[in-house]
Amino acid sequence: MAKFVTAAQAVSHLKDNDTLVIAGFGSYASPEELMLATSSRFESVGHPKNLTVACGITPGDKTESAEPNKGMDLGLNRMKNPGLIGTVLVGNLTDARAIAYMAGRNEIAAYIPPMGVMCNLFRAVAGGRPGLITKVGLGTFADPRVEGCAVNEKAREQGSIVDLMEIDGEEYLFYHSFKPDVCFLRATYADEDGNLSMSHEGVQGSELEIAVGTHNRGGIVIAQVEQVLARGSLPVKDIRIHGRLVDYIVVASDPIHARQCYARDGYRPELCGLARTPAGQTKVLPLTARKVLARRAAMELKPGLIINIGSGIPSGIGSVAAEEGLGGFTTSVESGPMGGEVQEGLSFPGVANAEAIFYQCDTIDMYDGGMLDMAFLGFAEIDRHGNVNVSKFAGRCIGAGGFIDISQNAKKVFFMGTFSNKADLELTDDGVKVRAEGSGKKFVNEVQQITFSGDYALKNGQEISYLTERCVFRLTPDGLMITEIAKGIDLEADILAHMEFRPLIAEEIGMMDERLFRPEKMGLKP
């Protein structure tokens, strides 16, 4: 039977060198009070130390600072005390940037598998299986022939977590299971028997798998909740985790628990499917390079498609689609929702007014099986082989999140980004004029880290395109080929002179649609 205790009492069960699994997804469902109590105990008594922390997507608010112990005090950043964490096994560190910098400085060992791999590893642990066999990660930094998920020297010294294997003549990766000692969960309600409901959580991830895996391996399951309800008052279908699987429950006192996510105070029922809100006036994007790219991507949309839209520049596709009156396609987000309005910024990957909400692990399985017709994702670097890097730059090892799961399994993938960083562009009816070139080159001979493998995509029969505001590339067996160029852009001066390699040029290079660069609607047809 679950016991109701304080946060300090709950985290006192953590021992030095334990493996701690923390649920949550970025800005959502973060067991904030438990992480704060762990940090406070470490500061007070020096224990627990040298923890291995495992997460799917680390909880955090994306606060930026490269200085040790400065700011960044939400989510896993709460536990940035030197010596508290020794190793991380996480699908992404974008949201916990203090921890990402620690990994980049080689202060902690960092293993960063794809997010979907972590979800299915939690399932493997729960089911008592030795690990996960999958093709996800082949050819990328997750592949043991590349980095094997070990993104710094400390991790490489500790050893491998993934092996290459062959089944019926085909290559697979085998990711090793692990033994959780303790897990931290966040739920909305607990009843007096310890049953947990996540009815008000904006994202429902791998909480059940984490709880079962920890319980089945003899570990301790700790949940942070907003409120305790009377025995029998929770609707049975709302019970996500049975009380017999839970050891300790903490009723949160920190006001941060009153937030569904870090983006704003309060509770939004439309994010968890309990109510629908009237569709507001969609914000029309100003005419910038981001809108040009979103428009070019929207030209690919057709009724009947199931698509994934990434954060950042790709997130503008929804605004353009609404402005142009496009419909008939269905969005899917790796956090589980299908349809609805994908949120931006810290509210990502929440979805308002979703048509259906699946659990994260189930969604990843659907992606791995080929459900996605198209994916629109960002890029930081692209190399001559068509490889893409979004996971390692600016002194941080952040990992891929769901990027690898999505990009390796969608039938068509469009990578979207500005041709260079912070270029001064003029967009007119005459096309694009580069008034001042941006800093650094995005098209390089070799990417710093392979988050997407062009070679694997070609072998996999995928159609791959790279969209910029100046030109469009397509991946061919012989390398990148420019297939479209914007009016006003000089091929040599504005494109080739700012690439570290020379791409192929289509025999009949097309012009990017001039409507992309005009302020009025394009007039796209649904």
C-alpha cells in the first residue's frame, strides 16, 4: 500500500550510485518538487551522489546559460549540483540545458539514444526483457560504428549501451536494458489507495512503463500529485497507475505543480482532451524567411496525409495552412496527440483540441511501423552526404529527441531552415535579395554529429528534400542536388560561395514559386 509522505522523506530512499528514472516531457508533467527535494538533500548531507538519471525527454524550461550553477532552476536543472549526477541516459537534453553543458564539458557521462528508443526501453525493462531490438538509429550517432549514443569521453570510458546485430541478413541495433532503483512520477490525483490519475496532464508519456519497470525490478516508485481524493472516487478508466505499483506519494506544495507546463500558470482542459475551446483567430505570420519556408512546405500538403511538424521553423506550417484554408491532412506529435492545434515554444509538444490523444509509447510504435506520410523538421547543419545535424553544437550535447524516430520512418521528409544564420534578407515581389550574408556555414563537408543519415535514407527508399529560402535541394544517390532557386538569388554568389561543398545542379532547375515572397495570400488550393 502506498504511503503518503513529505518530499524530503520520499527522496531519502535514494542511495549513492542509484539509477533514477524521471518521467515528464520537456515543459510537461515534471515531478518538480521531488527533484528540488533531491537537490536540497544533496546540498544538506552530500547524498545521494553519482546518480544515473534516465529520462525520455528531460524536464526543463530551455533556459540558456553556459555558466555552471547560474540560473536554470526548473526541471532536471534543479539537480545540477556537481557530484549529484554522474551519468545521464536520456533521449534529449534541450530543455535541461545546465545538464547539457555539464555533458559538453565532460563533467558527467552522457548517453543520448533516440527518444523513442528510451520509451521502448522503459517497456523492455517493465517486461523483463534484456533490451530493445530496432533499426532506429542505424547510421546516426546512435550506431556503435559512429558514437554508440556515447556523446562524450566519460561515457565512452564507461562502456557501450548499444550493439550492432544481424537478423535474417538485415542490420539492427540492440539497446541494453537497465535496472531502475527509484523513479519519480507526476500525476494529477491520487486516491486513498494510491491509484494515480493523470487526467489534467497535458502530455501522457511513459509513466506506466516506468512505474511497472521500477516495481518489477524491486525498485521504489515515488509519485508527486496535486491532490488526494477519497477512495473509489477516481473513474476507473482514469486510473493510469494502480496503487499496488506505487510506494510513496507526495502532495506537492510548490506552486509550480499548479502549472500544466512551464509556459504559463493554470490549467487548460483543451490540452488534455477534457474540453474544447473555440478556435481563435489564427495569427498570420509576418513575411520573413520563416514564412517563406512554411509556405514552401505547405505546398506539399494534400488531403488524407498524416504528417509530423517539428518545433521551431516548421511550426509555422500550421499558421500558413490556416491562412490559406488548407485542410484534410492530420498532424501527429510524438507526445501522442493527433489533429488539433500544435502549441509553440514552451507549450510544445502540447496540442489544443486534439482529435485523439494516444500514449507516447504507442505513438512511437506507430511511427516506427510507418504511419507518417510526411515529416517537416529543422536542421542546424547539412553535409555533402545529405546527413543532418540537430543534436550537437554550441558546446552542448543535446541529443535528438524524437527526430531520429520520425526522420528514419516517415515516407517523405522535408528539412527546413534558413540558408545561413541571421542573414539580412529583403523579400519583395522580385524574390530574395541578400543584403548582408549571415554568420557561419550550414552546408558543410561533414556535420559535427550525424542525427540523420542520408545514406540510410537512400537505402530505405525515402524521399528527402531540404528547403531554404534561397533554394531547394533533393537527396540523390550522388549527393545533394539543387532543384529550385529563388528569383533574385545568384547561384554562384548567394549559394555556392557559402557552401563547403559543391552540390549537383539539376539540368532543368526550377524557380521557386514567386508567390512565396509576396505579402498577400498565395491562394493555395486544399
